[in-house]
Amino acid sequence: MIPGILAIDQGTHASRATLYDLSGNALESVEKEIALNRISETEIEQDPDEILVSVKTVFQKILKNNPEKVNIQGIGIATQRSSLIAWNKAGNALSPVISWQDRRTRNEIQNIKLLNPDIESVVRRKTGLPLSPHYGASKFHWLLKHNVEVQKAVAVNNLRLGPLVSFLMYNLLDGQPFQVDHANASRTLLWNMETGEWDEDLLRLFGIDKKLLPKCKPVLADYGNWAGIPVKAVSGDQNAAVFSEGIPGEDMAIINIGSGAFILKPTESFIPHEKLLSGISCTDHHKMYYTLEGTVNGAATAINWAKEKIQENIDLDSAIKSSKTPILFINTVGGLGSPLWKSGPEPYWLDEPKTPEEALAAVAESIVFYSR
């Protein structure tokens, strides 16, 4: 048997498992798609049980397809960031997964800014993020205020709140550990970049009791066992993508295009920035490794939005090749990311598309434009 590593990637549109040898060669890969429930332009949710089953399914398929060929020595887990959920101590979901794309709390965020003119700079200094409804804090607050099952669980000390990865680990790992990695914690607006822990001031700002949140751990740490295999690394999907080609050079930036498009540049230190996100690529028990990040919210998400509007299943490559001069698409799907950080108007084509292919090509061009 040869030694190997199993990578689990739980993304917005699919869960994937890939088995690698220690040289980084992919030996086996499986995928299971999951649904995205776009209730409105601002309310976007997913089914937590569907996600949990999908992760279990790809994991079990890898084990079944590879019974004795590879000795899996460790597991790494990467998940969609800023998506969160409430559950009880038994591990049962009490809410949908509120997607990272969800902006239902935009009015609450605006009210916080109006009442606290200096709060934006305070939040950026502590977290590296803008005060935005995309991140977890205001969504946690919304669940505590509006979800009846969450309120019942609070009353009897039976509530767990956390990023999606915490819910998955709680249900997948032996002993139901209540924990979260630094990368996913850092996307909640509640985690302090300097201390590596939940920030008391930010917890008070959003009315979140610290005891409801998971224990914070470095990206590289011992998280427990899954079916007897140790989980040795947990991270956000974009944080992990920084290392997709190995250790990045100082002069490199990584562009990772999925449901959103993310441009990540490693930095030697934490650099608060007015128009970009400051974050981490990795942490261990000794050090943090930092990034600057540019974000395009509407990438594959915008393509899927357009296909739903067009109501035709069009091949993206063919659409791009058939359209020599695409019309202009105002891509505000999921809101505008860096450098504007605004909701914007609802997405639209500036001119009426002549064909579905022309419409889809315009959306593709908008993603390239934003990334550039």
C-alpha cells in the first residue's frame, strides 16, 4: 500500500473528495452536486442535511473505490466560507445554511454604520474585513432574533452556532467536537486577527454570546478522527486555494474562479486595506500567514443566475465563441465585491440580448472584466 492524503472540498454547488499520493498526484476523485435555494436577490440558503449527506457520500465512495490500494494517513477539509448555520447539541440543524452570498441583513448593517460612524475602521483593524452582510456576525444575530427554533434552543442551553465547517465536523468526527479553524472563523466579523480568538467587543456589537460559538484552532492542527482517519487541516476553500500550485512565491497572486472569483496575494504581515480584504492563508501553533484578497461575488453564480433567467441550457464555451462583441452586463449578482463593497442595482443587460448565447457571453465577459 502507498501512503495518501484525502482532500474534502465542500463548495457552494458541489461536494468533492480527492485522494492524493504524497507527491500531490490525484489518484481518485468523486463529486456530488448540491442545490442552492435563491429565495430572492438577497436571501440565499442551502439544505444542511443535503450538504452533510453529500460530504458523507463522496467520502464513502472514495473508501469503497480504494479499499486497499492507498493507506490514507490524513484528511484535509476545505469549505465555502461565510456560510453559517445553527444546530443543537444532538447535531440536528435548527436553521438552513445561510449562504455567503446572502445579504438579508443589509439594512441592519447600514443601521450599525449610521449609529457608529467609526465602527467600519474598528472592524477592519480587528478583522481585516469591511462591515458587510456577507459575513457571519449579522446572520448569527438574525437567527437569534427571527428563528423560533434557535430561540427555543437558547432558552434551554441547547444551541450551537458556527460556520458550516463546524456543523460538518460536529456530525462527521468522533465525539462531536465543537470547533472551527482560524480561516473560517476569520470570515465571521467576530474573530480578531491579532489574538486568533473571538473578539469580545465585536461579540457585544452583534449581541452574540461567546459560549454559543466553537473553539478556535489553527488551520494546521489535530481536529480528531473521521472513521479512524485523523483530520489534520481545516480551512476555507479560498484560503486553501493559495497553495493549489504549492507554496506561492512572493511575486505571485492566485486567481481562483468558482461560485465567486477570488484574487489572493500572499503578504508577509497583516495589512488592513480600505478596498481589499486582509486575511490569512494558513496558521499553525506558531505563526500566521497572510493575504490580501480581491473578491468578485458573481462568477459561476452569475452564470447560473443568467441561465435561470434565459431558461435555456446553453453551453458556455459555445456561447463565448459565437459572440465576437458581447453586450454589456451589469454584474451585481451577489452584490459588488472589492473595491466598491455595495449591493448595487439588480443585475441587468444594458442592451436587450439578441440571442441567449449573446446574453450568456456578456455575463462571462463581466467576470473576466471584474477579475482583471
